[in-house]
Amino acid sequence: MTTKKTKLKKIKKAVFPAAGFGTRFLPATKAIPKEMLPLVDKPLIQYVIEEAADAGIEEIIIVTGMGKTAIEDHFDISFELESLLKEKGKKLLLKQIREISDRVTFAYTRQKQPLGLGHAVAITRNLVSNEPFAVLLGDDIIDAKVPAIKQMEKLYNKVNATVIAVQKVPKNQTHLYGVIQGVKIGPGTYRVTDLVEKPKSNPPSNLAIIGRYILTPGIFDAFEVTKKGKGGELQLTDALRTLLKTEEIYACEFEGDRYDAGDKLGFLKANISYGLKHSDISKDLKKFLKGLKL
């Protein structure tokens, strides 16, 4: 399918846009980054970074903004806390707070103005360099046996091109997403022929773009010639549409349960689902849920 292309490099870097205001969770997010809201006992963004690490990604680039220093602090070393845990013999807790920081390296850059997801990715050009990379959105939680981004890597290794994650959604919800038009080339895989950002009517399909991407470095040139879209922001979907003029793009319908934790209901569903899997609380949580008079 892509034998004439130069083989792209292994995905080693991942970008995490985290500069948004989290307005859907106000007033809770007035002083706390949305990405740091707890999903049972870990912040949302940690689950997604762990997904990237489980897929073999080594370098994490987080795009932050004003009031987001809690994210940097969380993934930094806390000497005082670690010393306290050592003194008290709490080895398991010590291991838990150090584990993700020991597995990957972190770099940070600031998005000084909220100019869109595309802009957040575009400003990482110097950090990403001239190589393919992943983009993961920290409020899209995907519970899967095989990490969603790893499922996408499998397709990426075959097609040697940009891969985006998609999921079938009800037609009356397509206006909430970027939506693809594509040709099915295998089970859950598509060659993309067009992309539309939040179509108001007549969506090209019910395949919605979800917050996982594997992008070629060509996306950075596409950003430079893509006009601002909805809300006066640089949209990633629009840049992908520009990229499609010169490169192939594929879509992967991943396997797993996805929770939109950037939405209040999705956040609550994720906490219940993950809580039911948590050995410390699952039994009591089941008992509580069964006792509810609904």
C-alpha cells in the first residue's frame, strides 16, 4: 500500500494540549486545571500519559497555559513528600507517585492565548522536530486492553502515514465532533477522503474524530497555510484537511470504552467505571450503587 514511501520513524514523542480553561467544570476549575481533576485516585491526564508510556512513547510534551503549574508540579519530584513516605515505610505509595515520572521524560511549552487545538499542536514544532509524533487529549479517557494509541501504531506501521482515532456516534451528535468521510480498507480501518469540523448538517458519516492522533511532521507545514476556522481558532481538523491534499490520512476505529471526561456526565461515568475496578473500593461502591433508589 505504501511501499514507495520513505519509512517513517518509530513514535517516541507525544504532545498533550492542556492549556484550555475547562469552562464546563467551573467553578471547580477556577484554580485547578481540568486535567488535574481526580479520576478515582489519579488526575485525568496521568491516565492518558500512562497510555502513551504503555505504547512505548518516551517523551511527553505538555502544552500548558496560565494557572497550569499544578500539572508540572505533579510530574516533578517532591523531595519532602518522598522523604516522608520513606520514613513511614510507605513503599507502595512511594512507588506509585514516582512510577510515571521514571518511565518518561517531560517537556513543557506555553500557549499564551487560547487560539485552538491546532495552534496548541503547532507551537510544539521545535520540540517535536522533524519526526512523526502522537497527540493525545487528556480528557478523552479510553479504557482498553490494548492502549488505543498502540492500536493506532499498528495501523501506522502498515500505512506509513497519519492515523487518527475515530468512533461511531449517533448522527444527532456529529455536530459535536470533527467527522471523517472515508473508504473502508479493513476491519475498523479507513482511508480518509475528507474531514469536516463540527458539521451543522449533512455530516459525511457518523465516524467522529476522538482525541488520539499520530501525525507526520507534514502537519506543521499544513498549519502554516490553514486559515482560522470555527471560533476564530486554528482547528486541527482543518489542518488535517489541508494535509490531505498532499499526504494520505487513515482512520482507526479503536477497541475500548471511551469516556468524555471533559463533560460532567462523562466524568462521573468514568469515575464510576474505574471505581468499580478499584480493589480498595469496588465492593462498597457496588453495594452503594445497588442501594440507590432510582
